[in-house]
Amino acid sequence: QKEVEQNSGPLSVPEGAIASLNCTYSDRVSQSFFWYRQYSGKSPELIMSIYSNGDKEDGRFTAQLNKASQYVSLLIRDSQPSDSATYLCAVNGLEYKLSFGAGTTVTVRA
Amino acid sequence: GAVVSQHPSRVICKSGTSVKIECRSLDFQATTMFWYRQFPKQSLMLMATSNEGSKATYEQGVEKDKFLINHASLTLSTLTVTSAHPEDSSFYICSARGPPLAEYSTDTQYFGPGTRLTVL
């Protein structure tokens, strides 16, 4: 079983719609969860972190965490073409390492 | 805050040569830096963890004699790909464990812009 799994995508949404990204993880002791955005040919960029159960909102992004279900998600509201990218879910582990999911590629159609 | 730079951004070299890539934390001290490799359409693969003043810890399957890592100061880590071959062509990305900013935990990683290595 992979440590971090994301919905495989690709995900195509119309401009202005909500993009919903899901991630599950296997290590119950993980405490820190991150979402990174990676444009094609570029390095990952941190967009959200979440540490407690519930929702965390930052602009058009909302991260949701459910530790009991070992589930973390990212919602992108009012999706824009500039949101088209691959989104990586990351979960902390031993020695400050992060485990990354394979990524979900989002395409926002104008 | 939490800016990480990498140099060079792109390098093309002949097979058999060595290439050094620098990773710097510009506005914070990073006791831990990480080196990743990413092949096209694949996710990040952690190569090694670099701690200031001590030997790097390599992930299983990564040849430490081929990928030399030095973390001589709190703001600089280097990765040297020795005797590079075409199969080493990849996107190499470093990250630094960030400062204790209010919003993020101390295990937050900030990524450099990456170095694209092409070995002919």
C-alpha cells in the first residue's frame, strides 16, 4: 500500500467551478499535511498546510483534514485557468521527511 | 520569507563529467535540506537528507558515491553528480526545512526552483 494516495485524475473543470482533490494516507501518527502546486517544468510551491481536524481556508483554497479517516482534501473555488497545474499532497514522517502522493493534474477550461 | 535558490537552473554536460548543483536558503538558516529527483510525469523521489555538519542520509537505492552531498553551512547544500551518464538526466530539486514561521510547522519544506540536468 502506498503511503500517500491521491485521486488519479486528470481532473478537468470549467472556469468558475470547484475543483475537489482528495488524498489518503497510511501513517496514523502523521501530524502535518501539505498541499503543493507544481506547474509543468517548475518545482513545487507550497499553497496550504493543515494540522488539525476540520477546515482551513485561505483565499479560494480550502483544506480539510479528517485524521480518523486518514483523509485530507483540497477544494479550489472559482477555479481559474491559472490554477491548471499538478497538485501534490504531502504528509510528514520520520526525520522531517515528507511523503508525496503521485499528484493530481487539474485543467481549468476557459 | 523562506526563499530557496538553486544554481544552475539548467546544465548540459557530456557523459563522464561531474556536475555540482548548489542549494541556498536565502533568508533563513536551514539545518536540514533535502534533495529530490523528478523524471517526466512522475512524482518527486527523495534522494537524500542533508544535515548541516554531518553526513547525508541516502534513501534506499541511491548511490552515495555517485551523488555526493555536502552541507557545509546552515544556508548551503551542494549535490555533485559524479561521472554523469544519460540516465542521470533529470530534474533535481532541493528543499529546505523552513523557519518556525507562525503559519507553518517546523517540518515545512520550501523548494528551490530546480536544476534540469541533461547528460549527452
